[in-house]
Amino acid sequence: MIDLRGNVALVTGGSRGIGAACCRLLAQAGCDVAVNFRRRAEAAERVVEDVSRAGGRGLAVPGDVSNPQIVDLVIQRTVEALGGLDILVCNAGIWTGGKIDALTDADWARMIGVNLTGAFHVVRAAVPAIRSRGGGSIIFVASTAGQRGESEHSHYAASKGGLIALAKSLAVELAPDGIRVNAVSPGWIRTDMTEPYLRPENIGASLKEPIPLGRPGDPEDVAGPVVFLASRLARHVTGAVINVNGGAVLT
């Protein structure tokens, strides 16, 4: 039912975890996919191979989203190699902890610089390309932390709350251009980043409230809503935040 043939997608932070799952599922729906990465070139190439096996054209595009000049080149290379840009998934992000009186200016700047300012850089560079195709879809990967806060991760929560506000603002601003802007808000998802916290010996301390569906999510559980939001099935959905947390946080 979801058919994205003829579309080109760019997924930032696409070499692993949620980003990689989004790349694979977008390709299965018919997309050509640019896989952005910062350091993991081999992992990105493996995702490109998966995209090719699904029948799409894949492209590994290195680039740190916190650097606006590099981001401009990422968009340029994507458009030149794949012929345009229709779908943008802003997924690149980091997650570190720290109590407020222990956080340094550098800690704060790095978190906001990657998670929030990085998304700003990518969207700013991508909008002209998406607009030139007659419209498209932008999806931010936010977090439950951005909706309710997260103790000892205030800088992370602030960055993700900023993404949600950015999505809602741009949904209105870009609607006349035919560009829909939405967000997904994952809870606990099994990725490389969360693996230490979700080991059997640690999971009890990590999950401070029960998950009604009985388990942490997998990256594919987030990729499904992302692909839905990118598709024509969501043609009247913009400014929305889809919670993907197994019912743990009902906002």
C-alpha cells in the first residue's frame, strides 16, 4: 500500500540503529536512499548494500551535521547523484548524561549543536531541493525526553524538545510549499547507544516505569511510522508527533 517509487530520501545518521532501519524500510517501499554518516563508513556501505538489494539506488554520504558547510555538500551530493530530494529524515543525534551542575559549556554546546542545530542546518539546506520537486516530507526523530524532560539528561531533553517545536513551526511555514513536517518520539529503543542500559542486569534500573506493551522497542518499530509519515497515506498529517514508546509515556 505504501509506494514511494520515484522518491529520493536522505537519512542523517543512517549507518546504524533507527537511521539504518529507516533507510532499509524506505528502500523496501521503493525509495532511492542517501545514507548520511559521520564516522562509520563501513556500516554505511552495508546499509547501502541493503538498499540495493531492496531494489533502490543507495548512496553513502559522509558529513557532520553540526558543520553547515559540510551539510550543504551533503545535500548537493545527494541531489546530483540521485536526481533530487523528496524525503528528509533528521535522525543524527547523540545522547549523554550529566547533572546540571556538572555539565560544561562544551557538553551543552555539543549536544545542542548536533541534535538541534544540526537538524536546522540540514533542513535549511534541503528545503530548496524539496521545494523544487513540488513538495515532500520532513521527519524529525525526537524523543519522549523532549516531551516530558529527562532527569540528568537536561541538555538532551532540551535538544529534543527543540526539535518538536521546530517541527511544529515548520509544518505551518512550509505547508504552502507542499512540504509536510512531522516528528516521531521514541522511548526506549534497542540500539548501540542504549545497549548498556538494556542489558538484563541493568534494565530494571533503566526502565523506571513499566512499558505497557511489555518490551523496549526495536529500530524497525520507529522506521514504520517514519515511512508512513513520508507516504501519501499521511498526506493530511503535518505538525504531528507520533509517540513510539510502547505506551510508557502518554503525551
